Amino acid sequence: MASRERSAKIRNRVTLILAFLILVPSMYGFVGKLLEFLQVFQGEADGVFAITPMLNYILASAGFFMLLLWATANGMFHDIERPKDRMLQNEQFLDDQW
């Protein structure tokens, strides 16, 4: 039992470290690009072209965030192995039909 708990702790730490190493630079780049578009939009007369990418970034991000909330609210992360098991059972059922 102790080795399972220890391996779970190690796995959680590695996951958090990887999440930090991946998400922080990604967020930095995303926010930086968004601020650059905002500066172009506010600073130049022809900066209206920057509205489209800004709106695209914001709407896509909001859409993915809403999808994440919906999936979490519907329990899709509760048992992530169930779809795999269901697919394998369906495949076995179809193989038995032939």
C-alpha cells in the first residue's frame, strides 16, 4: 500500500510540474499576443484588422472553457476508463456477431 501511495504522489507531482511547464509559457504567449493586438487596435488608424484575431482568440478560449465546464459538470472526468471499456465491449459484441 505504501508503494502505491508513494507512486501516486510522485505521479501527481510530475503531472503538476509538467502542467506548470506547459501551461505557464502557453498562457504567457497567449496573453502577450492578445495585448499586442490590443495595442495595435488602439494605436494605429488601420488597426481595425486586429479586432478579428482578438475576437477569435477570446471566443475560442471561452468556448473551450465552457466545454470544459460542461464536461466536468456532466461527470465526464469521473471515470475516464469507461468509454474505453464500453468500446472494447462493443467490439467484442460485434466480433461475436460474425
